[in-house]
Amino acid sequence: MTNEATDCITLRLEGARAHHGVALSDFEAFIDSFIAALRDFDRARRGVPTRKSGHPEARAEAVTAFRLVGFRQGSGIATIEPELAIAEDDSELMVDTEPIQMSNLQALLACVEREKPLPESVTTALEKAVRSVGDDGTLAVEVSSPRRQTAAPQAVMIDLGRIERIRAKRESPQPRLVTSISGRLHQVDFEPDRLAIRASDGVDWICTFSHELEHRIEGLVNRLVWARGSGVQQSPRRGTMTLEAIEAIELGSQTSLFSGEPIPSADLAEAQGITEPQGLEAVGVSEWTDADDAYLAALTDD
């Protein structure tokens, strides 16, 4: 199988250690990290575990099947092209209109350009790739594909700033809005008016309250409370709320009907006047009628 049109990818690597070319060891570190990012991105898209150790599987080799066809002077400017060979055990490659390594690379670059959340293993690999030539390292990836009817190709820039923005989006969960909470009021500060309620799920709610609620709150310290207001849970362990109302949760009192100590069954039987086994008659009906027979027949009738 041959490609009538050849895809071309230009990688421009710049940094403090690349002003006069790139050391072979740095270029090796860059290639290893770039390959790791491509493979883990493909695994994440398919919903399989990333960061696989050992020899890469056929699919992982296919999505990184590029060959180096040029290396120009001027920092580190490498030109790569997709390999034309197809893994025999991957039928998906045989029906793809675009080489799998190209579609995977294009998808990764699209996510980076839009700064969409990426798996941590992918952002880590990209970070290592740009740091391979210094802490100020940058990587510009330009793809020229005759299959895509677009204007002149635009390079996608990858630097530490962009990687951190992508990582922050992944680490920041969507806030959850709440209108009521319950838990133990374990901290109060009246200057400013602020308190903390620790819920049973471990979330610590930092709440502000008005001057009108101060008198009520004074008697609720270290008690279980229920609070109403406008709240936002920003993380699994922290939330904030502006209180509108707060009440104590009254605990039920245990009367003499209940005992915390186990009572022997013989004592219970004696207290209830039971002196011998009761038999089924004790829980049955005193008189069985035709209506009972009809009801039983209806239950067992197929």
C-alpha cells in the first residue's frame, strides 16, 4: 500500500540548550517523551489504561510510526513523515482514510490548541518533551497534509505555560451548588462573622453569616446543625456558603423502653409472662373460615 499524498510534520524545538543545535542526548529525551505523549493520548481516547510498561503493543507502535526525513539548522528543526507500513493485526488501520498516526497526532494537537483537559500522563510527557532543551523550552508542531483542504498550515505551540493551563483545567472540578448542609459546627469566629461546619462526608464548609444570626450561633458550637443558604462545593474537601438560617439537630433521647446493655432472653420472656413455648397457634388466627380458604387458594392458584 502506498500514499499518493505525503503528510509532512515539522517539529521546531527551541530552548536554552538548543541555540546552536540540539545535543543527541537531549534529542533522545525529546523523542522518548513525544512518543510517550502520543501513545498515552491514543490509549486515553480508547478508554484503556495509560503508562503501560514493557514492550509497546502493536497499536502503540502504529500510532507512533513516523520516520525522520530531515533535520535542519536553527535550534532543532526536524521533519518527520508517517510510515506506510500497516500492522497486520490491526484491522482499523486498513479502513482508515487517514493513517492512524496522523489522525492521532492531529487530535492531540487540536486538544492542545484549544487547551482542553488531557490525561496527566500526556501532559507530563509533553512537559518532559519541551524541558528536554531547557526550562524555557518550546515545541512548535506544523502539519502539512494534502488530505485536508485547509489554508496554509499553522504551527501549534506547546510550552510550559500552555501545559499548566491544560493541567489546571483537568485538576479543577466543576463546582457543585448546594442550598443546605448538615454537620458539626466545629469553629466560629465573630470578627469577621465566619464559621465552619464539617459534614459527615468530610467536606469542611466555611460559612459567612449576618449579625442577626450571632446570638443563635453562640449556643450551637460543637453541636450537630442544619444550615440553609447559598453554597458552592469547590473540591471534595472544601465548600463555602452564605448562611440564611441555622438550626440545631436535636438528638433523640433513649427512654427506659430501650437499653444499651443486652438483656437475656429468659428475663425478657419472664417480663412478658411467657413460661413455655408458644407454638404456631400464638401467631395464627383463632378461627379459620371459608373466606380464609378462598384467600389462600387465590394466592396459590396458577
